[in-house]
Amino acid sequence: MYCENCKVVFEGGSCPACGSKKVRGVLPEDICFLTETDPMFGGMLRDVLEQNRIPVFSSSALGAGMALRVGPMFDQIRFYVPCENLPAAMELVEELFRAPALPELEGEDCKEESHERNE
């Protein structure tokens, strides 16, 4: 389903963002919400999407006037892509913002090493 107000694609009967039940099926020409991020990561995301030839649209969550008042670092940028590009764009977002996994430390190995150093 698609909420025209929030531009969100979802499953179910009401919009998860605004709760509206005035939703419809998504159309190929719809512009869909992708993610919201701070300006620093927003610039990086825009570059990655454009390098992958995905049209991207963005808007300030605060609005231009409020962002000027409080400063751009307190703003959040909302990103939208055409419906047909949403799956590919979501993959790029997950890949770009996924935290790298930390190597697992073996508890016994750590204890043995610290024990050896103390002797």
C-alpha cells in the first residue's frame, strides 16, 4: 500500500508513519520515501544513489526557515526515490549504513593472554 501524504510504501491497511487509512496501491510513477538521515550522511547517500543512476529527491525535515534558525546540523534530510528504484535504493542504504561487524573475541584467549603477561 501507499500513503500519498507520507509517500511511504508498506503492507497493511493504515500508514505506519501517520496512521491514515486513506491509502491506495502503489503506482510505478509514485515517489517513495527511502530514509531520513543527518546532513553529513545525506551528502554521502545522495552521491551513492546518483553514482548508481537512481534519481533522488530530498527535503528538509525541519523546513528551510527552521533549519536556518537552529543550524543545519540539527536538521534531518528526507530522501525519496521513484517507486521502480526503491528496492535497489533500499539495498544501497542498508549496505552504506550497516555498521561493520566487530570480530568476536574469544573469552578464554583473552584470559590466557592477560594471565601470561602477569607471570
